[in-house]
Amino acid sequence: MGKKIAIVLGNLFNEDEYMKPKQAFEKDGHELHIIGSKAGQELKGENGTGTEKIYHAVTDVSASDFDALFIPGGVSPDKLRADDNIVAFTKAFIADNKPILAICHGPQLLITAEGVKGRTMTSWKTVQVDLKNAGANVKNEEVVVDGNYVTSRMPDDIPAFIEKSLELLK
């Protein structure tokens, strides 16, 4: 049986880092829900090739409603970490030790949610310094799995990210 996955999404998300994993997760039988600051808000992708609508406002759901959290990259995670409710939602997944799948700039949200200290992770090159400064063990590899975390660096890493994410969700 598939897992119920919360996708936290904000404006200027990376279309490939969002759509390719989303399609793979759906194909594998998982149920996906787009969570954001405001239900019904129309979001734009950073490359101008995609849009998405938020299904649920973060204030209308609880981490306990979901089995896993997916954080696509782009500018979206930086915007999301300014929302205290999104940060609290993310912290609940960390506290409950649920699977967290973050690609590219996605770990920025995990840094703000204080969920990286002592973790082995990767991210986009410029975020790797932030991860290190927040206490993570950083590896410059296409995908890093540390317990319930799967992290990747960039769009080129999407196939490896999907593979390891699906393994963790089994």
C-alpha cells in the first residue's frame, strides 16, 4: 500500500525537481498532497514552464496526517522557511522520524527547522556551506541516505533521488 506524502511547495519551485519525483511516486502508488501557506494559491515554477495549485493550507493539516515529507528545490524552500507554520509542520516530521525527501535547495527548510545537526546530507553547492555550518556532515554526492532522510544536489541527480526515495518509502 502506498504512503501519503506531503509536498511542501512555494512560489518559484524547480519544475523538474517537483514533477519528476511526483510522477514516480504516484506511479509507485503513493498519494500526494500539496501543502503551502494558503490553500488555492497558484504557484509558478522558477523556469516559467509549470504552475501548481496548493491543495491544503499548512494550518489545515497536521504532520500526523502523512507518512512522509517531500521538499522540492528551487527558490521555494527559501520562501517556505519564512513561514513559521511550514517550519513547525516540518519540525513535526523530524520529531516523528518520518521519511524526509529533499532535493537541491530543499535542505534550507530543514536547516530552519533545526533538523540537520549530526545528519549526513547533500544539497545544491551553495547550500552545502549552510548545512555544514548548521552541523550536518556534508557529502558532495548525487544522493545521500541517512536513516529517514534522502537528499540530492540538483536536477541531474533526480534519477538517483527517485530510486533511493522509493526504496525508503517501501
